[in-house]
Amino acid sequence: MDTMTLPRHAAQPVAGPAETTAPQRSWERPALVGLLVATAALYFYGLTASGWANSFYSAAVQAGSESWKAFFFGSSDTGNSITVDKTPASLWVMALSVRAFGLSSFSILMPEVLMGVASVGVLYATVRHQFGAAAGLLAGAVLALTPVAVMMFRFNNPDALLVLLMTLGAWATMKAIEKASPRWLIWVGVFVGFGFLTKMLQALLVVPAFALAYLVAADTPLRKRLLHLLAAGAAMVVSAGWWLAIVELIPAADRPYIGGSQTNSILELALGYNGLGRITGNETGSVGGGAGPNGTGMWGATGLTRMFNGDIGGQVSWLIPSALILLAVGLWLRGRAPRTDARRAAYIVWGGWLLVTLLTFSLMAGIFHAYYTIALAPAIGALVGMGAREAWEHRHGLVGSLTLAIATAVAAIWSYTLLARTPDWFPWLRVAVVVAGLFAAAMFLVIGRVHRHAVPVVATAALVAALAGPAAYSLSTVTTPHTGSIPSAGPSGQGGMGGPGRGLAGGPPGGFGGFGGFGGFGGFGGQTGTAQGGTGTAQGGTGTAQGGTRQGPGGGMGGLLDASTPSTAVVSALSANASKYTWVAAAIGSQNAAGLQLGTRLPLMAIGGFNGSDPSPTLAQFQAWVSQGKVHYFLAGGQGGPGGGMGGSGTASQISSWVEQNYTAVTIGGSTFYDLTQPTSGATSSTTTSVN
């Protein structure tokens, strides 16, 4: 921190939103460049080892890079049978990269890395403006080294773009407060609106904090503040709503089915399955339910300790306790400042972001994955940087020194606890962390009497206590390939649902053994299950699903949560006369289709969408397409989940049964397909041939 430039007495409170930081010192720019370069180096390291990462999204990116219609809608394939179950903004960025550089793992994942580096830079700039460069650097470093952030800024789920847009929203909010500017506030609405187009309602979790901060702190009359907020709300609705309106107005026959919905409606998807259903657990078509009688369900126990438990703790919680302490003290220290005080406004922006998101994730009963918690990382980083600077400025008083000591000690003790969950993984590290932290905490208690040449030693010990644990987890993350739908950061054996290169090791309470009907949803609960003609494990074993092997180490369950790389024989068979067909094959579930599509670069129909439980296509539609010669093969296996998912459609099972009764089964490269150009002679049982 700026230890050599501060006077021996506490700094004076900052008066209002118009203040700016001191002129940039000579070390600030090199320090920022160093932070960004180091972040980029960390995130780019071994990037392509994860292959297609989440094949569900990679297949949609491949389709969008070849078809502008698929690009616009976020279709899973160029035949535009069905969309992914999210709005498509993140796919747009990756598809443009693929159009520019060609289809590869690197061209898909590179934009995610750049979004991560940009998020760190934006966070630095936002915090620096009110709290100085040292605070900004600390905030950026915390974000850059948060394990779940390292994971998701190297992965192709929508969360990287979502975090960047929300961080830009916080930056624009502080600009709007500083200038009492409706123009800047409208930009906030634009950023949040496009966040909605990235991951729907999750983007709105930051809105209460942004609005409250402007309403409290902007230096303009209350009436104007309210009008400005209304304008920002309108900008948000327009930025989010233009795409939704177009999709809703286009006749269903002229666009792909909206994946994840049961009524082919983007509004149902946004407000139901991906909206309030995540809160209540009432998600029709989902693979499982929410909280049970004791608050424990398929997605883990809900409650205020959820972010600290074995599933989540190592992903993001390292500095949450310290951030909450620094938030409370920071607000208390700004208590007598004017209404327009910019620092208090910053605490409202970042503190509100953290608290609302933290409570939502802790209590939501619907689908929840550990990687969602990347949305907490910018707020944690900001509060740690801001609060540490604020406390340092008051270090010669009891409040400042005690705050520094407690926040450091808590960070060290909690880091020790998290590291102890993997007792055989560098056991010396947790000892070093707690020793450094307790030493720094003791020194902070007497910081006013510490010789100035010893201050850097104390600061270094505090940084070790705060960052060594997450940094070690982050290094473990970048050296381990990750694939599938539910990646997680850090070393194996955390006691969580995932871990490097794994899907859901450990599984939810009780385990699921093997859901054969989920197309190989075996291994839930750490057991082995079958996956369409092959085997797979939940903890990163290899498999032979779809006549080939899984695309990379671990990461899935075969059919539902991860894709497979098809064998040469499968690719050859599906590629033969491919131009004659709209879809070279159909498969139940998007991951099954994605593996084949990425292996062949040809359109695959994903029957039932991600879970296999969407009513797309109907049996009648599929029969019509087959009769028109639009589909060549049907991949055997996968039933769309037991009973079609949580109240979802059972049309996938109907289609499967109809195909089995009426078309010839062929074995290609060890997997069973049905040739939809070869009907049986009216018999209900199929004859079987073999293709080597």
C-alpha cells in the first residue's frame, strides 16, 4: 500500500463524489501493467488442455460461426432445431472469434481470458478512483486469484461475460454518482441489460445496490435522482428486451425451439426455468429438485453457511469473512461524511452487490452450481481493497489498527480451515499461511510503533495470509484440464461437487447411483454408470461413449453433463452424403449431440434440449422430418431423464420408442445407431447390422 506517502496521523475523510485521486505516481502504471500481464499469463497457461470445455456451448458456437440464424438465436446446430437454454450474448462473442480465427479450443476460450483480464482492469480503475492505486491493485489481485474466477475466465460458460458486464455496471455507477449524470446511469442500464442477454435474471442481482447508491449519493435533487433512475431502468429494459421481443414476435415455425422452456417461450425461460424457478426450486424440465425437508436437496444444503461448506468454500469464500468485516467498519467510518460522500457510495455499490448475491446464492432452492459464485468475486475484491485502505488510513487509531488485525487474522484462520480440507495437498502451506497471518495481525495492533522499514514486512505477511491459499488453488486449477457442464476449481478431495477434471464427484447428499435414463447419468454420488455404449466415471475416468472417448480428462457423466469424442468410424459414417440431410443425426440431450457435432462439424439435432426433457421436436414433427429425408441417423440410448425430467416432456422417450420399432439398428464403431433411411418391414423389433 502507499505506506511511505501517508502522514503519521489518520487521513481526513473524503468530502464528496467530485473528488479524484492524486496524480498518478511513477510506479502505478508499471504495477497495473504487471498485474494485467500476470493475470493474462495465468489465465492463458495450458488453456487448450480443456479441449472444447463445455461442449454444450462449444457446439452452439460452432453453429453460430457458420449460420447467422444460429448465431442470432443461439441455436445448438446449423439446422436450427433448438437453442441453448440461455440468452446468447456470450455465444456471440465466441462465435465472432471463431469466424475470425477458425474453430479451435483456443479461439473459443481466448475471449473468456480477455474478459477476465478486462474485469481485473475495470475493477482496478473503479476502486482506484476513490481509494488510490494500492487499493485498486489489491482489489484486482483478489479477483484475479479467486479460484472460481480463474476457472471460469478459462471456460466457455456465460459467466465470464456476465462478470465483466456487471463490473462495468459498477464502474459506470460510480461515474454517474460522481457527476450526477443521467448519461452515465443510462450506461449502467445498458451494461445490466446486456448482462441479462448473457445469463438472464442473475444480472439483475446488482441492480438494488447500484440504484440505492445513486439515490443516496448523487449530488442532485431527489426528484432528478428518481428521474435518472427511471431513465436507467428504461435503458436496461430496452437493452435486454429488444432481442426477447424479436424472438417472441417471430412465428415459432420460423425459428428454433427455445431450449429449456416447456412452451417454446423465451419469456417462460427467462422468468421460470432460469428465473424465479432457481429461487423456489420449481423448475419444470429440470434434472432434479431443490431443497428437501432438512434444507438439503440435489443441489446441496441451503442456508447462510452454504458459501462456506465443502462444495463451495474453496471456490470463493477465502476472503468473504474479511470483506464483510471491512464493509461494516468502512460504513461506520464514513458515518459522519456528507450524503454525497463517494467512498460511502462505493461501499453501498460493492457491499450491496456482495450481500444481495450472497443471500440469493445461499438460500436459492433451485439449480445451483459452485461456479455461479464467480459473481461474488469482484465485490469481494473491491471490499478488501477499499476496506484495507480505509483501515490503513485510520491505523493510528484503535478502530483502524484493530480492523486490520482482525481482518488479517480471520483471513488466515479461514484459509487454514479451507486448506485443511485437503490435508495431503501441500500441508505446509496452511501452516505458513496461519503463521504469517497471526504475525501480521499482532503487528497491526501496534502498527503505530512499528519502524517504517518494518512496515513492508508486515504488509507482505498480510498479503501472504490473504492470497497464498487462493493463489495455490488457482495454480492447481490452471494445471488441470476441465470439461463438462459443472467444472470446479482447486485440488481434488475438497469434499465438493466437482474438482479439477471432474463432473460431480462426491455428488449430492444420498447420491443417485446411476440414472441410466439420463443417457449415462451414472456416477452421481461417486458411483459408476453407463453412457451410451460405453462406460464412464464421475471422477475423471475415461469412457467409450458414442463409439469414442470422452473429449478430455473427467468432467462429466457421459450423456448429460459431458460429451464424447466420436470414433473415426462414427465420423466417417455421419459424414457420408452429409449434404443430403439437414441433420446428419439426432441424439437425445444436447451433450450427446454436441460431441457428435464437434467431431464431425456437421449439424446434429439435440432432441429434448440439454436435459432431454423439452418437447422439441414433437413425435409428429420428428416423423415428418424423417419422412422428408432430413435426418440420417438416430443415436441409441438416453431417455430424457426419468419421467421426462421434473415435470418435463416425455417426447424424447416417444421418439426413441418409435425409432426402435420402425428402423434398422446399425453398430458403428461400437455404438448403436438407427439408420432412418432404412425402415424395417413393419416389424416392431429391429434387425441389426454392423459397420466397422
